[in-house]
Amino acid sequence: MRERHFKIAMIFGCLSLVLLQYQNCGSQAPQDSSSTIVQDPDLGVINQVNTGSIQFLQTKTEIDASAQDIVAYGVCSVEQQGALLSWKLVDENEQVVSKGRSTCDRGTFEIISSDISSLDCGSLSKLTAYLGSSEKTELIVEKKCQ
């Protein structure tokens, strides 16, 4: 009986020594000055996307005729946290349908436009977001009707 307990203890001891080499006891890597670490516990970004400018997540979207709103999402730089973006929705004749402002929050922005009833079926409209005078991004919006 003692021999059996001794063998089991030896197996666990050897196994512990083998697995000890896989333990991560290293020091933290030095911080690179080009990377930014955000100390927000709600933020779930592992590898930050550094676009350097604003950008919609897609270049074209289709909305259904029954939709009440256009909701568009985009990315902005984490360094632009709190920056105000201006946006406008223009129809095919370059007439402004709606405009407003959005905020860069945790590397993303959201635009909601409720004035889409005046858009024609099958028409292509353009949603443009601006950050200052040099940065802009565009999204083509097509209204689909059955």
C-alpha cells in the first residue's frame, strides 16, 4: 500500500516539475511609445485598430422602404475620444436631407438619421461624416422598395 502511494506521489511530483516550465513568470514587456493602452475596463479591444482617421464600416448599405432610420457605424482613432463629428445626408440632387453631429466614443461613432421618408425608392443617397476640415468618410445609401 505504501509503495502504491509512493508511486502516485512520484508521478505527481514529476508531472509538476514538467509543467513548471510552462508557467509564465516573466517580467512585463516594456511599453512601446507608439502604442496606446486604454485603461477603461469596459473596453474590449485586444489589438487596437489605429486608422488615424474616421471611416464607415462599409462603403454601401441598403435600407428597406419600411425602415424609420438610417443607422451607420464607423471607426475613429482612440486618440480622438470625445471628438465631435459633423455629418450630412444628401439625395441624388445634392439636396441636404438631414444633418447632425456624432461623438467619437472608444474608437467608434454612430450616426442615426430619421429623415429618410423623403428619399425615393431605388435612389442612391450619400451620407458623409466629417472630422474637422481634412478628414471625411462617405457611405452610399440605397433605399429599396418591393
